[in-house]
Amino acid sequence: MIGTQARNALHTVAAIGNPEGYLRWRAAHDGDPFRVRFPGLPPVWFTGHPDGAREIFRAPLESLEPPTPNPIAPLVGSSSLILLSGAAHQHVRKLLGPAFHRAQIRGYADIIAAAARAETARWRPGGRVEVGAAARSITLRVILEAVLGVDDARRRAEYVGAVSELLNAYTGPLMFLPPLRQRFFGRSGWDRFCRARDSLNGLLDADLAQRRPATAGRDIASSLLAAGAARPELRAQLVTLLIAGHETTATAVGWALYRLHRDPLLLDRVRGELDQHVDSVQPAQLADLPLLGAVCDEALRLHPPVPIVLRQLTEPLEVRGQRIPAGHVAGVALPLLHTDPAAWGSDAAAFNPDRFDTERATPFEFAPFGGGHRRCIGATLAEYEMRIVVATILSQSRLALPAPDRVRPIPPAVPHGIATRSRRPLLLDVMSLQTAG
């Protein structure tokens, strides 16, 4: 008979290999909510039902905190907004809030569109693009300029290398199996990760040391220094913004482009909408196009970049009739929530942006950025950026799905860094490019 620890390890391996498939299998066998045991973590109770999401997201602020030990703590640091709780969390959220106000975000439209155009300018007709990698290049460039004001090509390349190395080094096993986080003469996976983390921190420390706190700039880091943020406190949040602020948005952009090119009729409709507006509106207005927005929402529904939302309980909470003890973790499984038939209908598994035209989902049915008091502070930027990037790529290029991929099943998403990525590359062929002029 398999022991408890071995069984928990097998469940962890299954969850790393195919998170959505694992969550669906557990819900089908064990109902909702169901309990999962991961090595080194408290018991996690997952719900994928809107009623369960409502109970978790509406729980009192003081009754919830980030899970500890947290799988992403080595990546973003224990002082990250994502991992803080109580007064410390409220303080940092209040500090960062103005930088992510809608009016401030709309000022980044030109930066976003320019980054997307710079990426498509590298493509060549007859070539092939991995849209996930292309999207990461765009969103990292945006976040570097918007957050840090980095517009120098050499410095940007240093940051791109450091962030990419950090995310590639923090593998799923390191995230979910803490015993693997061991140094071994500089040759282990953990050694590689620590070197990458030190490299990124060094770049940030050097940039922050050169800034004058009294001068507010266009970028978020300068604005926060001018508002009184201390440099040590700020660095932890900048790491979070660099990692979470580009990886999750890029994942969503990649899925949106891939899904669009699997449906030629839908792609033609979106192009028609863009053709009516792209030459007559500013980049900021592209984010308001209804069909484009619905496509992006549908991609977030079926492919949430962060597929689980976790809250550790400081006091008991009842979720769908199950009393979850203090110390345990309450989780929302977004792949289940976003395909609940009661909320989304019998075609919930289909990619159909028109569903967002008929009735707006509640925050307890559609929660790609989490919910409640701890909803992602960068949600507005992510949604806004996603729409402009997709619109710009579609207006600058004509892409097509390679013939074999037109009939292949949709690949599953697997953990990578703070988000997930498609298990296989999402490839599109470059048919033509718009000539500048």
C-alpha cells in the first residue's frame, strides 16, 4: 500500500503535469469542495463553484492570508504584496494603488503599441512565430519601460536576460517540492535559481541607487519614490511587478492569438472590427472595442494564467457546507469555476466570445485575477495591455495556424514561474506584414 507521503507526492506530480486535468479529475471523483495534500503545505480545499468562490472572496479580510509556506515566495520574496497580509498588505496596496489607477494606465497606450510594433517588425513573411515567446518579449518591454523607465536597448537586454533566466530556473518541481531547494556545489537547480535571483536584484539595486526620490517620473518606480516609498520596500514590489506584470499578460495574449487563428470566421470578424477603427483611433481607444474585448475575456476564461486562487484561513470558514478549519487553505479552481455549466451553459468548454455580449458574468463566476480584498492590483493594466497588444499584432501582420495544429487538440497549460504556459509552443506562420509608411 502506498504511504501518505508517497501518495501526496504522486498527486503533486499529477498537478504539475496537467493542473486543469488534475482539478477536473478530483472534482469528478470527490465532489466540491475537495481536499488536496501537497508536500510541505497545509491541506488545501478547492471549490470550482460560484457559491464557493463567493464564500471565499467575501470572507472577512482579517480571516484570510497568503498560504505559508508559499510556493512563489522564493521567486518574489516574502515582502511582496502578493505574500503580505494584514496592515502590511494594506499599506503596500495603498502605496501602489495610484500607479495602477485607470487614468494612469491609459497613459501607457503608446508604450504598449510601440512594443508590439517593434516585435512584429522582427518577423519575416514565410517565417514562423511562437506567439507565447513573442508576447513575453512585448510585455516585458512594456513593464520595463512603464515600471522602471528602461528604454535603453542595452539595459533592456540585461533585464530581459535576467528575468528570463529567473523564470526558466524556477521550475515546477522547485516550486511545489521544497525539499529540492538545496545547494550542491553550485550545480543544482536551486543554485541556478539563486544566481538568477541575485542577478535581477543587482540590476534593480543599481537602478534605484541612481534615482532622485524627490522627482516623479513617468515610470512607476520614480512615482513611488516621489511618494515616499523606501528603496528596500520598493525593490520587493518591483520584482513582483516585473515577474507577475509581464508573464501572466503574455500567457493570456498568446492564448488569445492562438484561439483566434483556430477560428477563421471569428478572426475575420475581429479584423473587420479593427479595420473600421485602427486608422482612426488612438491606441488607447483600441482597448474599448467590444468584440476584441470579448475575445480577450474568453481567452482569460478558458486559459487563466494563474489557475488557482489560494487563501489560508486564520479562522474557520464554511465553503458549500464544508467547514474548513483555521490553518487550512481555501482555494478557487478557476478552470472549474470558468466552465461551470450553471453559469456558462452547456457549451462552457467552447471558445465563444459572443457569450460576453449577452450577459455579464459576476465576480464569482469570472475571476481571472482573483477576487475580494486581494484581487490582483495590476488587473486593469493586464486587461488594457492585452487588448492593445492583440489589436496591434493583428493590424500589423497576417498570421495562420500551421496545418497540423488545425486539428491537434488544445495543449494543456503547465506551471512556469508565477503563471502557466502551454505545454507545447503555440506556433503561427507569418503570411504577410503591413508595410510601414
